[in-house]
Amino acid sequence: MAITRDKKQALVAELSEALASAKAVTFARYAGLSVADLQGLRKSARENGVTIRIVKNRLVRVSLGENKVFKDTDTSALEGQLLYAFSSEDEVAPSKILNDFAKTHPSLELAGGFSEAGVAQSDADVKALAGLPSKNQLIAEVVAQLLSPVHDTTNALSGNLHALLDGVEAKASA
């Protein structure tokens, strides 16, 4: 059954809003996936703050054209059956979710993406993004690096203190 013009306009409005708030958009070819597989993908995406949408590429092109950031973005990669992953919280999450899912479901192929700045990304760029740690992991690593001198100093002082106490105890018992 065909989608009415009003429904298409509503979809374009939803997509435009999702694109405007998205930090990253990743798209992938999903031909060959079952409905159960797609439901599993959507569930894992929801748990990580990512929204999965399956819409016609033509409607995505119209939504991109309506958004001033994405107006001049290259849309030549939008071909075939594609699903779109949006995240308004993390730049890496959509790529990571789709890449992790593709490892267990070879029917899913990463096809590309769009950055927050409206730059089109190739499938190689998206795979490179998927290999990065998440934003929270990067923050944790930086904090750990900043705290390591403090931990090293504390450990060195406590080690010397234990050696001193052991020496005093040995002298007292002798």
C-alpha cells in the first residue's frame, strides 16, 4: 500500500528533526536480515541511545535538502535498501552498534554516514569510527592518565613506609 502525501511530509519532518539533533548518522545495507534480526538490532541500539529508522532514500534526500547543515552534502551513497542509525548523544555509537551487529550478521553492510557538520563519510570512515572507544571510555582513560602520578606517588610512599616500619620492627626485636 502506498504512503499518502501527508504521511510522507510527516516522515520528512521527523527525519529533519532527527538530523538536526543528531551528532552522527550511519547507514547500512540490510538486505537479507530477518525481522527478528532487525528487532534485535533495534533493541541493542535503544539500550545505547541510538535510534534505527528504515525509510526511503528519496525521503532522506528531501530531509537532507531541507536542513541547512546537510543541504550541500553528497548523497550519492544513498542507494539500495538502507537503514539509518541516529544518535544525539555520542558520535561513535551509531557506527559502533551497526559494526558490532554486522560481525554476527554478515548480511548487514556498513555503507556510510554523515557527521554533525554535514560531511558525508565513506564506509571506511564509518568502520574507522566504529573502532574508536566511546566518549565515556575516552573520558575515563584521560582521567586515569591524569590520576596515575598521584597513584604512583601514593604507592611509592606507602611502600617506603612499610619498609621503614619493617626495619624499625626488626631493630626493636633484635
